[in-house]
Amino acid sequence: MTENKYDSVIVGGGIAGLTCGAFLAKEGHHVLIIEKNKECGGLVNSFSHNSFTFDTGIRALENAGIIFPMLKELGVELDVVKSHVTVGVENELIDILDIDSLNEYSNLLKRLYPESKDEIDSVIRIIRKVMKHMDVLYGVDNPNFKDIKNDRRYLFCELLPWLPKFLLTLRKINRMNVPVEPYLETIVKNQSLRDIISQHFFRNTPAFFALSYFSLYLDYFYPKGGVGKLAEAVENSFLKQGGEILRETTIDRVTLNEKYVSDQNGIKYHFNTLVWAADLKTFYRITTTEGLPSEVSRDFEKVKNRLTAGRGGDSVFTLFLEVDIPTEYFKKIGKGHFFYSPSRKGLGDLRWNSINNIIKSSQKPDRSEILNWLDKFLAFNTYEISIPALKDPDLAPEGKTGLIISFLADYDLFKKVHDEGWHKEFITELEERIIRVLSDSVYPVLKEKVIDRFSFTPLSYEKRVGSSEGAITGWSFCEPIPVINKITAAGKAVLTPVPSIYQAGQWTYSPAGVPMSILTGKLAAQRILSS
């Protein structure tokens, strides 16, 4: 049986694992990253299909005081462009270009819901306050990516003056640490208006996090060549520093007392430190604590029970379209990142309650019942539409365009349909309905111009990324969050009950995202280097 020895083994080659590996390798550590797929990056990835470039998961990135400082510290250059956002409901469309666009958004809502003008003014006032809080939160580069000891200008001119404002802002943010849906109910009586404001957020998203998105829209950027170029740049930095990557390898056992992980072929990889940058439920399911001190094993079991009882957050359904339409057509309608609702009515109970009744029913649902629900759901939903070639013209063949059309999707629905044996038929019905809805609204010529199409479902994301319940941003907000979710405690998010074992990535801290995944990767590396 083959055995290998490393200073650090990192399981999971997503952006968190790559970041951790890059900073460890930079300091001379002998590091191995083990990745289950052929390519690294996880949901921060791009791929080519019929000469079209598509993004696998993330559609755009926000710096958040983390991504650019991380790249700078690694000495990595990344060619990026602004990723402007368009927001639209029915025929009302606006581009989010600067702070003044918030007034346009307010006017858009008032044209759609003239009876709710005062409530709209209240929501806009709150969004403005949240935007000011965001300016403070991301007002300086994250200190974990700065050489504080030697950069005295940063320490005395930026960090120290910022800290009091940061602490005051945290107290204000904590007052909005409630689900956005009931939070908006206290302000907005019109359910349709509430839906249009919030239905593209994950269920029970904290109000502050949800209402901060207008600020994030202004910060979005896009790497030339696709979102995957970010992961590729960090991966190249890791490899140049002497790091090793083992691809298409699945770890199915972690033995803590002997400090090794073993793959599907029984090959062992020994480590001094282990960083688990993949699905945390999987880690606790395949790990044995036999031989460890009893108090460590006891603490490990407590965390295991808490995590395995948790649930992944919402997943998405993504339709990829290759169309025989030039990008100029889409450019006249909106920007390359587009949130569009074909109806002002909003989803109402269709979003969760109606389908939950079908899913949880002990009786086998009639297919027509689900398809009837689907017709209504797609007509009133909000779609996230990304057009890579509007950000980088080289990402589609000349005269053609690739579209990525996504919406939040219930994992349990797709699992139930799959288990009942009509998953493929369901996907076909779903794709055709999405194309019809968008052809009847914002893109009238779309239906007749589709060259090719294919989809990723929640089951696809679960399989590809190894993510519990197909979740794309870690833990569900509907359940007690089983990991750290306070900004002030983020430094402890990478710790596990076992010394020399660390964790990183979207399952480590909530709410998660690309910047937070990168930060946890760096924090895990710092813990290892300091020890």
C-alpha cells in the first residue's frame, strides 16, 4: 500500500483550499491538495462548451476588502472588468451604476406599486443606512492580508482609525440579524412588493445581509476569461511555490490518531496538519477518533452531532443556453448581470409553502400537480441571468451569445422527482418553460434562436462539489446555524476539536461567500504557520 508524508494535507481544491495551500507553500511548507474533480476551483470555476465560456457557480465577485489584498500578497495579477448589474420587473429595467441608481430603483418600485410609496421610501432609507454600514465594514483591506508589523502607514493611518467605527457598526448590524422576510413584514404590507424585494435571496437570509446587496452590486467585478480565472490564478501561485495537487481523488477515511487520510484506492497520505476545505458533514462522517484522548473524542462527537443535524442552504437550478443572437441584442436590454422578474405579482406562497406540501405529502404526487405548480412558480419567479460575453466579448463565438439563467431551487423537490424516476423528463419540462417565460417577456426572439441547451440541478451541484443538499453557500438560515456566525469570532471559525486539524471554506462560517471562503483559507494557514 502506497504511503506519502506531507507537512500539510488539504482536502478540497475550491477557493478556500487553494488559498490556504498558496499561503502555506509560500512559507516553504510541503503541501498536498486533494481534489475530487479533474479541475480545482469548486463553484469558482468556468468551462468551455461549443466555444462558449460559462461560469459553473459564481457569476461575479465582490472584493469585500479580501480578494484583491489576497492576490496582492501572493504577487498575483488578475485582469478584471466591472460587472454592472441590471434589475428589472416586467418592462421596467434599470442599470445599477452608482449610488444615484438607488433613486431609480425607488422610482421603479413606485411605478409598479404606486399604492405603497411611503413603504418604499422606508425600505430605501434602510438600504441607504445598510450601504453606509457596508462602507465601514469594507472600508479598509482586511488586516489578515496585510503585514501589520512592517506596514506602519496601514496600521496608524487606516486600521486604527477604522476600528472604532467598525465596532460601532457591528452593534448596529446585530439589530438586523433577523430573517429578511419577517423584517420586511414590519415595514411593507404589500406581499407582492415584499416578494420582489426579497425573493431572489436565500430563505431566511439575515435582513442586513439581504439589504446590503445594492451595495454589493456596485462592487461586483468579473475576471477576463471567466470567474474561474480567479481560482486558476491562485492555483498557479500554489504550484509555482512547489505545492502538489492530486486530482480526481476522493478521500473516504480520516484517521486522526495516526494522522493520515486515505483515498478510494486505499492510498494513505500522512500529515502533520490537516485542513478540511470540503463538505463538513462528510468530514465528520468518515473520520475516526479511535486512539485520541477521551476528552478530545467527546468534544469531536458533540460537534459531529451538531453538524450532522444541520442542513445545507438553498441550491439553484441553472440553465445554460447557446443562442444564435449577437450580444448587441442583449446589450440594448441590460448589463451582463441581470436580475429579472417577469411579473410584479411575486411568488407568495408558491415559493415555499405550496411545494413543501407536495414534497412532504405521504402520498405520491401526481406529475400534473407538480407541473401546474411549476408553471405558476416560473411565471412569478426572479431569475439571475449572466451573459459572460457582455463582460468579455471573447467568451462567445462571433454573432452568438451564451446565457446562464438561474433561480433558487429546492433540493428536496429534485430529489423526490429523481427517486420517482422522472428527473430527466422534469428537467426538459423545466427548461422549456423557462425559455417560454423569458421569450414572452424580456427576450422576445429567444425561443426560436436556441442552438443548444443543458442544465445543472441541485443534484448536479451535490455530485460535482460534494456539497450537502446541493447547497451553494453553506448552511441553511432556516435551521440553527451549527458554526460560528459572528464577525468578531471569525478567527475561531477554522478550529476543530482536534489540535492540528483545521477547517476552511463555505461550511466553516455563516453567512458564506467567496470572500469569506478565501478568508477562512488564510486564517487556517495562519494558525498552522503560527503553531
